[in-house]
Amino acid sequence: MKPPTFTAVVAEDEDTLRQELIERLGQVWPELRIVAEAADGLTALRLVAAHRPSLVFLDIEMPGLNGLELARQLGQAGVGAQVVFVTAYDAHAIEAFEAGAHDYLLKPLSLARLLTTVTRLQQRLLQVQAPQPVLVPRRTDPQVAAAPLRWINASVGATVKLLTVDEVLYFQADTKYTRVVLADAEALIRKSLKELVDELDPQQFWQIHRSTLVNLSAIASASRDLRGRLHLRLKERPETLLVAESYAHRFKQM
């Protein structure tokens, strides 16, 4: 089967930086088609409306309409493109995620960081296109339903970092805190697992145990041990996660 073709619009007011981003995207994602470029926010808005791309890479500081304003307008218009902000300053990070960003790249661009972003975007786009598994519905009041949690502030040692939930492989309850487990690091948050169950996207995170929530895109395989207990093997971590029997039915297709 031919892989799906994804498209992007790149908006950056500095020509050299715009071309650098396009060139680096070509290195890490050669199949991505850049369908348009813009040097200001108003032009970017028209181009996104015309091309309806899968992705939009936005500089925050642009003439005419800045990236944050543009992202909000795209969200209000129902444009389903994944938005990635590219900026020289991290002061706008929280505002960027509130405006609908799926990731946040800092200048000067790091090829390794861009590759991480591209990997997340590919997983998310394929997840959106793929048929969704049958879920046990949770009762929610449509009048109070909120947008799924997209980012969290987590403590890594003495540092507080802003993390997107796409980076998280799983959450695990740990006494007063919840462990946030990434591919190459761990962090702590004070939010309870029950709060996370209510706030995270149920199409992306499944509860598999009273103390564990897993990111579906992080799962490599599921298998039973000699005692019949179901375990999940992860793509980017050596440990396996135990699935409580009450949640095992969710993995019958694996």
C-alpha cells in the first residue's frame, strides 16, 4: 500500500531561516510536500485556506498577523492542520500550546530536535487517518467537555519543563505524585491519575491498570506470560507494563 502523502505550508518572515527549515525538513522527511511558503501572517492565512495542508510551520513573530493570532484563526475556522511553532524565544511556549500548537521548535534549529518533532507528527497524522479501535465509551457531559490536555509542566530534578503529551510514553501513579515517563527521561507532576484520565484524549491514552495510563503510539506489542497476565512491550523503553485483567479486553486485536 502506498504511504499517504502529507503536505505543509511554511511561514517565516526571514528568507534565510525559511529556506533552512525547508531544507532540513527535506533531510528528515523527504516525502513531505511543501506546497507553499509565506513571509507574513496574512499571506500564510490565505495559503493555508487555499491548500488545506496537513501541517503548518509558523514563526511567532511575523508582520501582518503573528503566528499565535494566525493559529487561533485557523482553529476558529476549523482548519485541521497540525501546527508547529518555530521561534527564537521560549517565552511564548504556554501561549503557543493554548493556541493549538502540536509542537514548539526553538531557533537555531537542531536537526535532532526536528527529527523528534517529525516523528511525533508522523505518528499523530497516521493515527488520525487510521481506523479507530472500538473503545468502551466514557460518559461525558457534552456541555462541559473540554479540549484534551496537550501539554504539562513537569519537574525534572530541580527544573520545571514544559512537555507535550505526545512525548509521554506512560503515566504511573507514585504516592503523592504521578511519574511521567519519556523515552529517555522521567519527570513528576502533582496531577492525579484520575485527573489525567478525564483530561487526556481517550483515543491516545488508555488506562491499563489502576495506576497506569499508556500512550497507544508507544506500544510495540502485547503478550501473556506463563501465568496468563497481559504485558505491553514499549517501542522506546526496556520495561514492560502490566495490564490489569479488567482492561485486557482492549487489546484483543493485538
